[in-house]
Amino acid sequence: MTNFKILYYFESDLLSLIEIKRLLPNETDKSKLFFWLLFDKPEAKLKKLNFVSMHSDGDTELRIFEQEQVAFNKLGALLNLENEEFLLDVMPSDAKLNTPLQQSIDTFLK
């Protein structure tokens, strides 16, 4: 059983991008509850993205981080990462995570 809920989940062949909410009923500090995580599949490395702001424009959502940004809607996501763009597929929030990603998140949350 996981101790988090998936809020947004995007995938490509090289990357997974996921927003999670920790399931801590007595915690009110959002910085301890919500995390955007980027998983590099070939390297099997997880990176926490440092959230700056969010915007909504009709059907499109935008999340801005210190060095990255992602624009997404129901059809897909465009991640700007280190002057490169990656197209990501939208995954269901109840999707089973692959083992390396699941293990990396579990380790991160400890």
C-alpha cells in the first residue's frame, strides 16, 4: 500500500513526471504534502522539482518550477527541461507505477 495519492502522471519513453500528495491526515504544511517528481528512466534517478507557480488558461494547465515548466491538458503534456522539450502522454491517476519509479518515490518519502 502506498502512502501517497497520484494527482497528475505523465510518461514518455525516457521520463515520468508525477505530482503526488502524501497521505498524512494531521499535516497541513503543503510543502510536506505535495511534490512534483521527475524520473529519468534510463538513469533510474528521481528528482524533486522546485515548484514556483501555477496558471490555468481554459483547458491548459501550466506549472512553473525553478528550472523546468510543464504545460498540459487532457491529451498530453509538454515538458521544457534544460532547453529541451519532451512530449508526455497522460496516464490515469490510478495507474500502477513501474517498480523502479515506485521504489524511488518510496525512498524519497522516507
